[in-house]
Amino acid sequence: MFKTKLFRTLSVAAVLLMAAFMLAAKSDAKAGNQDLVGKWKMTSLSPDGDPIPWSLNIKEADGKLVATLDTENQGEAAANGFTVTGEKIHLKAPYEGEEYDIDLTLNDGKLTGTWSGNGDSGKTTGERAAAAQH
């Protein structure tokens, strides 16, 4: 009987400990995701080295992050396939009738990474846009 009670107590303690770790990990991930929320001024370099400016807008909707892209020439569009895994972001960006893969990493408050598609690739960087002054 003592062994049964001890086993139950240890089992309950193990389940509670696992739940606490899972909750802490989820809280850390959510806090990390909040670092991404906002407007980002992005620049992608063309294969010729020409800068292509665009904006990445990340917000939280229904408990998950969603993103839109904005360029001067094409206006606002949804970021397709937008995923966040830790500090890594992946999305597909429509540009001039093609879709490009963009992979970014949040590091020291900046986004850095690459784009690829249509047989080409290049670097992409971004900084948080300054808050609008009222």
C-alpha cells in the first residue's frame, strides 16, 4: 500500500512538472513572438545588387501571428505560408507576378536572411520601423 501511494504521488508530481515545463516553454515562445509584432522596414538586394525596399507588417490575430507585405509599386499583400519557429521566420512573397521564398532570423532586434525564387537569390535585411508620431 505504501508503494502504491508513493507511486501515485510521484506520478502526479511528474505530470505537474511536465505541465509546468510545457507552459513555461509556451510562454517563452509567445514572449519571443511579441518581439516580432510591428512594422519592419525591409530591403532585399536584387541579383544586380540594387536595393528593393518593402515593409513586413506582423500582428497577432486569434492567438497567432499573421503578416502582410507592402511595396510602393504593388501595395499590400498577404504573406503566404508565414511561419515562425523560435527566432526563424519563413514566408512566401508575391513580387511582379512571381512568388519568392524569404527566410529570416531575428537577431539583436534586426531581421536578416535571404530570398530565393525565379532562379535567383539574394540577401534581405530589416529593422523595426519608427513608431508613427501623432
